[in-house]
Amino acid sequence: MTVTKTRTPVSADKDGQTEGAEPAGPTRSERLSALVQQHGAPAVLVIVSLVATLSFDSFATGDNVSNMATSSAFLAIVALGMTFVIITGGIDLSVGSLFALGGVLAAWGSRHGTLVALLLPLVVCGAVGVVNGLLVARSRLAPFIVTLAAMLGARGLMLAITDEGANTYLIGKDSFLAELGQGSTFGLGNPVWIMLALFVAGAVVLRRTRFGQHVYAVGGNEDAAALMGAPVARTKILVYTLSGVLAGLAGALNAAWLASGVTILGNGMELEAISAVVIGGTLLTGGLGYVSGSLVGVLLLKVIQNVINQIGSLDSSYQQVVSGAFLAVVVVAQTWLGRRRQLM
């Protein structure tokens, strides 16, 4: 009896891959592109910090580092919520106004106790986030328009509460809320520890939970996510709600730090948060992002601002010029790296 051995035919498809062969792993260029995208911002942060340490005697002092960390905490909390939104392919322009509204509500509510002072901004700002999410997810309106309207509405509500900014509500220095914002533990302000705890929780949620998988899926391809059974609408509603809650919390902590609800704060914070998130490696088109990268982006912006303050001869507006330049470079780099991956 003769046995005839047959060989599996191997043919090339339109992309040059051979059928029946094992798929090739990522090339060296692909690995390098991914490495630059994920770790480029931390490398720049380390370099800028080293240069600043060698150039200015007061940069690496304990007081300066502590002040930078505390001032970064509020923007970082806002950027954390923005990270989730941008990964889904959305944008939230209302966070700056919600930050200011949260601070005013916390200061106003402090007259009725710390619990009211903390819950009131979370509930109100979270409700604004729910409305944003419903309009974006259910009505399919553009996130830019929806959150722009929310930005104007939240700012108007804040001005109505403060009588066009004429009233500034104060927080008692002996209250628990003031201690929460102004106290420190192991040399770092309490807002810094709260921010770090939130980032750890955010990283776990984004990387280790089904909700986090849905966030990436919706941002990567919304139609494909829906076909796979991902709750697209619910995911969008949740990320905008989370963004609103975190913006309100950041505003409440900032008010506790300043012991007052300042009405002029939050202008332009939404752009700072977006810049920090994008500089940290999150794609504006959605589908890819890192919580840790957003924190690095915030720190990089604050270090640049501190360096400009250390120089002394430069106006603070240069910080916005440098931040804008960083953002432009990062977006161009992201676009270039994305095109390289598509061509490989």
C-alpha cells in the first residue's frame, strides 16, 4: 500500500502574509514606535527635571517639590477623568467650569458640615456629566458641542450662586474639610495622597476590569465594539459621569486648600487637562491611552511652569507657549507613529 504525503499549500495574501504560516511578531521599528509613544513623556520629564535641578538650587528642595506636587494634584484628578473620555474617542470641555463650580459648592456647603461640602459638588457635577453622556451616547450629538454647552451652563450656575462673583464663601480653618485640603502626611499634602489613590484605582479599572476593556473597545472601533456585545452607550455615559465627578472633587479639594470657593479658577483647565493627557501618550482619536501617562503629562507641565518661575525674567505666559509647543510636537509624533504602524 502506497502512502502519498501531501503538503499544505502556502500562498501569500494581499498583505504579503503567507497562509498557513505563523504570524510574524512585531518588528524592531514597531517595538521602538510603541516604546517612544508610551515612555517618551517620562523620559522628557526626567531630562527636564535633571536640567532644572542642576540649574536652580531651589528646584529640588523639599518645599518646592511639595508645592509642585500639591498644585499638580488638582489638575491630575481632572486629567484622570479626561483620560477615560479621550480613550473612548470623546472630549470634555466642561471640566474647567465644573472644577470652579465644585469649589464654590464645597465652600457654600461647608456651612452645613463636611459631608455636605464633599457630597454636593460630587452630586451636582456628576449630574452634569450624566447629561453630557446621555446627549453624546443616546442623542448622538457631537461631544465638542455638548460639553461646550455644559461648560457655559456650569459657569453660569456658579456665577448665579455667587451673585456674579460678588460673594466668596469661606471654609472654616478649624473644619475637617480645611484639614483635608491643607494638611499633610509624610511631607506631602493630603490632596496628593488622594490623587495617587485615585490614579491607582483608575489604572486597575482601566486595565483589569471589563469596563476598562469596553472603554478601549469603544474608542478603538465603536461599531465593532457594538457587534461584540459591548454596551457602547452605557460606557460613554459612565466615562462622562466619571469625568464630571472627578472635576467636582478636584474643585472641592482645591477650595479646601485655599479655604474659599474662588470663582475665577478653572479658566482654561480643560485645555490643560487635554494637553496633559495627550502628552502622556493617549491618542486623541481614541482606543489607546495610559493613566500613568496622564500623570506624567501633568507633572511635565507643572515642572515647566516651575522652571519658568525659577528663571524669574520670563513672564508666566511663556508656560502656555511651551505647553502648546509640547502638545503640537506630541500630536505630530503620534500621527507619524500611527502612520508607520499602518504601513508596516
